[in-house]
Amino acid sequence: MTCVAAVVYDNVVYMGADSAGVAGTDLTVRADQKVFTNGEFLIGFTSSFRMGQLLRYAFTPPKYYADEKDLYAYMVTDFINAVRTCLKNGGYAQIDKGEEIGGIFLVGVRGRLFQVESDYQVGESAYPYSAVGCGEAYALGALSVTHTIDPEKRIQLALSTAENFSAGVRGPFVVLNTSMVNHV
């Protein structure tokens, strides 16, 4: 289920997501959004609505001090440690063959875009865009050829393309950007 697509443009992260909730062959269009702000962070999730609920309502991102640590180091240490604690406390994190498993989500902050994988590794693409979910490949294809258009329209186009080709992606689409977040 899901497609979350994001673009970094002019030091702003734009991120959008679909509204599909999928269980097997059943699909529900949900009102609760897969993309939201939490403090200065813009987050878009796939994997589980429960994980998204925890990241939105139970997660308190630790304060970032740029003079103490670079942003990537903060993301892979302080931020992820707080995410792991939140997901464990919320009953979402699982242990599979001795490995702790979370979920997949994108994080936009301070003009940068990070992808968190289910093993909690944090990636930052060499490209100024990313996508996750079952519509990921379609969205990435659209994003790779639309670099000359408005970033919000790029996100809409990427999500529409994913909806056209993936049974697990449905509108309406919600698009936010980091200029909308609370800066702390």
C-alpha cells in the first residue's frame, strides 16, 4: 500500500502521499493523512497506519543542536534512538530473528530529505527526490523526468502516475512542505 513522494527544491522539502489503506485485496480511502508535520519535521510513512499514528502523536523528536553534531549524524543517532523508543513503547516495533523491525518513512528537515528503512538505517539520496511504498518505482520515474516543473505539481504528478499503475495507491493526495512546519 501507499505512495509517498518528496522533492527538495530551493532548500524546502515538498512531500505528498496518497490516502489508500490496503489489507489484502481490500482498499479503504482513509481520512487520516500519511504525511504530516511534527515540530520542524515533515514525515510521510508507509508500512503501517499505527506506526504513522505513533510518529505523529506520540513521538517527540529530540532537539537538534547544529553546533554539536551534523544533521546526518543526528538523524542516525539521536533521532532514530527516539523513534525506536517511541515505536517500542507504542507496541509497534517487532523482533524478527533477533532483529528489531520498524517501518519505512521519509523525513524532511532543514532542506534535506532522509529515508528511514525498516531496520532503522537512514539514507539520503544523491538525487533531490525520493519515494517509498508500493508506488515507489512509478513515482521515482515521474520525478526523474519532471525536474523543470513546480515541485508541488511534480509531487501530484508522481502520485497520479503511481495511482495509474499501482492497485495500492489512491487519491486524494495530500501535499505539504517544510515551510509549513513549526521551527523550534
